[in-house]
Amino acid sequence: MRFRGLLLASLLALVAWPGASLAQGEASAVLELGFTPTPRAQIAIWIEDTQGRFLATAGLTEAVAFRGVGNRPGASQMNSGYRWPYGRREGILPIWGRRRATAHGARQFRRVIFQDRTSEGLASRTSNDHSIDNYFCLSFNRETTRRDALDAISCASIFTSDKGRFVTGDDVDGGYAEPWTGIDDGVGQMMPMPLHSFYPPRMDMVPCVVGNCYDHEDLLDFAAHAREVMPEIDAITMATPPGGVLQSVLFSVPEGWPGGDYRMLVEVHTEGDYNDVWNDVSYPTPALPTGTWDTWALTYGYAYRGQPSVVFEVPFSLGAQGEVTTHTDAPIGASSWRHWDLGYGQLAGLEGITDDPFGAPGSGADRFVLDGDGHRLSLTVRTLGDYAQPAEGEDPWGHVPLPDPDALIDPLNQPVEEEDLPEPVQEPVAPGGDDDDTDTAQPDDTPAVLDEPSVPRVDPEGDAVILVGSGDGDTVGAVRGLDVTHHEDRLRAHEWVAIRFLAVESDRPLHSYEVRVATRPITDEASFIREGRPAKTATDDAEGAVSLMLPVDVPAGQSIESAIGDLAPETRYWIGVRGKDLFDRKGPISVVEITTHERIFATVTACFVATAAYGTPMASEVGSLRRLRDRHMLTHAPGRLFVEQYYAHGPALAAVIREREWLREAARLALSPLVRVAGLLEGAE
């Protein structure tokens, strides 16, 4: 709610701002989309003309764009769980996926499968196909992978996973397939694997070089392939937004777009969003064909297919100079779970979709929460220069073919030969004149080639390097005093760092601070976008790490402090920060370096009271209680607080108990329920 107030204040300041005009190099129109998502919402934002021509992706959340959850090893019906590493989530954002993939000149991504397992239904290892995974993990306790315990664990132990490889023509010719249990008839069959996918592969992996390294050589090509197919992918990737917090996404309209009517479409999905129509009974954990699913696939995790994704539409126009805001309240359609059907990824009806903000908040249509005026999305168009309108009856995009709803797709989503695909092109633009012989332009979202390289200067107020020349001019000042240090919580310093800097000067109302985290040097605008990922919060919240949002109302020169999370241990990071105003103009980038600490596992030898009660630290009961502490208490914030208080007062209490037999008996009696719980948990593991 605080951010909502800040945004409204900024908008009021903008309205009153004298002389807002088009600056050199500034976009002639900027779109600002506002929405409040439910927790864990995965979102795609794109723009089409009124006839359905796909023009640009404006935003795509990280799970799809960077973590590859839509295109990774594992059958598409495989169960889900906390940071589950396997199973292609074909239904995560299929409307966006199909429309992008079937747009004029677009390409599909190569599909990823397990390295050498006999079935895509095998979640457990059958060969040496693994390496350390710093993001995805599996719990080794079934109960903590259930839907009602989705947030009960973290990746407390080192986990290794199969990152997969690209499927080949030989795989298809050899009959490689995925197990599929029919939605209507429950019949199990093996479905042949297509060569292509709507979704990018995982981009976050660095090849393993130490220890058990069994990554396939294709892993080296995942990120490059994703960028080849979708060059703007780094620039439009967004971290998962925090639930219940107003979000604002800016999009600068590319030069050359004609005046006229357009529409912005927004697709949103959350995993396991059950209702009476879509739930784990109507879409259960698959079991057929027999022998193609293993124990891990069948008994760990939960059936994730709740309500499918829904799509909202906000119409807008590019016309006269000024500012116009429009709203939308209800979705225009939904997707389906029938990804082997001919029409998969096409907009379907809303039958069975929940729309009850009070009875079922955050579910179905309410994945975008209603605001105080009853709206779910708002779109503000700030036009800084007049757009010429097309003549009556003229189609300004007539040089671009209309979309073919069945393009690249056949009844079984069978492979499309790469050589049959059109050459990749970028966003179409209107003809520029008689000598214009092209219908493409460089995408606005791709980092621009600078006339001159960024010039690094040491910040006189700190250790950061300021990349002068990486901004859009003098409208937004540089971030000064940037300082990143190890987090004071030693048990989290392997994944959290503290950040502090001084609020920037800005001639116009500030929109946000863009913070990006890279494992390679940030030396200019291009590397800031290409190498840097949007920073996330350092948090123990059940929702997990989400997009880092910093206040924009702090007066220039005053300190802003926060923490960045979701980092890997013993890793060198470059952290870049810059300000951005409401016209999408950016300031210079300030960069610092830091290496995270090694991971410390909070296992303490002494178990004070239990040792005093049972007389020896080697007692089996003491061992059970120690494992209960390490495996279950230390994996969440309330448990860690309890353990911290125990360490503070336990030694003194143990000293009293140790000297009196009757107190030792009383302590054993008091601890016996915990010992039984510990035994039950161990038996379930």
C-alpha cells in the first residue's frame, strides 16, 4: 500500500510538472501498466495491433524467461513442489507463448529433455547425468512437498540435478516420448516429443568444472540459443513480483510505430490454483502408462494443474500529445491444459474460472487484485509528440502478414524442421518512405549500441564505479555512495548481502531504482542488461524471494538501505544500480563487487538440555532431537528463533538439570513427545 501512495504522488507531480517535452533520444510515447498480483504470479505482457499482429513482448517473469520452467527435463504432467527441478510447465503462459511463436518472422525454441533416461517420467537418477544446482532442489521428505506444505522447506542440502539437453531428430526417429495420461479418458500413452517449444530453455547455468560434473555439452548453448530466438529476453525479464503490492511496468514505444489503435495483453498464471472444476481430482497425479513413471514422480510433490492461465486486455491509442489512462476489470479468456491439441495456446472461454475477490481472493481472475475503484489493470499512455493517424480504411501494418492461428502447429504438435522456419526478424515497423525496403527494426528492448563506450569513474563518496555514458542524459542523476557488504546474519551471508546508497537527483518524478545482479563484470549498458538479473529480496517469507522494490520518495542525497537475497554461496557478484524516471529515462549505472561467504550449516554439537536429561550426547534420543532441529527447526524463521533462544538459555538450564536426578527424569518426560515426533519424521523420510 505504501508503494501505491508513492506512485500516486509521483503521478500528481508529473501532472503538475511544467514543460514536459520530448528530449533528444527519448521515446515519443511511454506506456505504464499498473496491477497488483497475487503471490507467485507468473506474468507475460505483450502488445498487438487490433488485428492480432504480435508486435513486442514488454515483460516476462523470471521463472519462464530465465529459469526455464516451461522448457526443461521431465514430463509435462509431472508433479510439482517447492522449487521443483523437473517437469515442463507447458501451461504456464501458453497464450503468450503461441502468439509470440507464430508471429511473422518468429522462431520457436529447441526443446529440452533428460540427458539419457528412458522416460521423461523418471524423476530419480538412472545414470550420471547431474551437477550441483544452486536454485532448484528436491525435498527428501514427502510431507514437505505437498501442496499445503509448499513453503515449509528451503534448499537446505546441496542438490544435484540433470539440466538436460536439446532433443534431436534421432530422438524423435527413435520414438523418444513422454508419458501422458489422457484428460478425458484416463488412458495412458506415450506422446512423441516435438523438436520445438513455446518457451526458452534455462539460462541461469554456469558449466560445472569441479566435483561430479556430468552436464551435457548442450548446456553451453542454452542461453545463447534463447537470445538468438528472442534477442530482447534479457531486457524484458522481470523478477516475480511480491503479492499484494502495486506494480508498475514501463514500455517505451519503438520509433517508427504508427499512430492508431493497439492493445496490451497480460497473461497470468499461478501453480496449484484449485477450484471445483480444476483441482487434483480432475487433473490428478499421472500414473499411466505403467512403468513410465517412477516413485519420485508419483509420490513426491503435488498435482499442480489448478485453474489455467487467464488473459486480460487493455486497449490504447497512439495519437495526440498528452496523457490518457484506461482500465480493465475482467479477463477476456483463459488457456487450457490440452497441450497436445491442435488449438493449444489459443484463447478459450472463462467457464469454470473463479472470480470471487472476497470468497476466493487471489484465485482465478483475482490473480490480479481489484483496486479500490474496482479495476484490475490500468494503462497510462504518455505521448510526448503527436502521432500521424492512418487514413480511413488504411492498415498501417498492411506490409506485415496477419497471424495464422495454426502456424507451426499440427494435430500432435509434431516437430517443425528448422530449415522450414522463416529467418528471425525483430519488431515490424511502418514503412518509412519510398526508399524503405524493409519491414523490420532493431527491437527497442535490446541494449542499444552506444556511440561511445561507458567511461568508468570512481565514486568520490564510495568504492563504486559509475559508468558515465550509460544513461540517457542528465535527466536522472547517478547513484552515489553505493556500498554492498556481507549481511550481518552469518547463517544467511552466503545468500544475502546488505546494500546502501544515496537517493538520486531527478528532473522528473522518479519511477524506480533498477538493481541488477551479475556473475560477470558489468562494464556498460549492454552488460548491465545481458549479464545482470533483476535483484530479489532477502526474506524468510513463505512467498519466497521476490522483486526488490526500493522507495522512490526518499529526498535526493539521503540514504536508502535494503538487502538483496537469492544469491549463491562463495560466488563473486557485480551489482549495478541506476534510477529511472516516469518517462523511462535512465541515469548512469553505479557498480560494486562482492563475493558471498561460504555456506554455514547451523548444526551445533551440543544439545544442552537433552544431553543433561539422557546423560550422554551419544544417546539415540539426543541424536533424534538434533536431527529434528537441523532438518526441520532451522529451515524456517520461527524455528530458527526458537533455536536461538534455546542456545541463549539452554546451558544454564542444563547445568541445573544435570545435578538432580528427579529433574533429569522430568526433563526426559517433557522431551518424550518431541522424541516421538522426531522418530515419526525420520520414518517418513
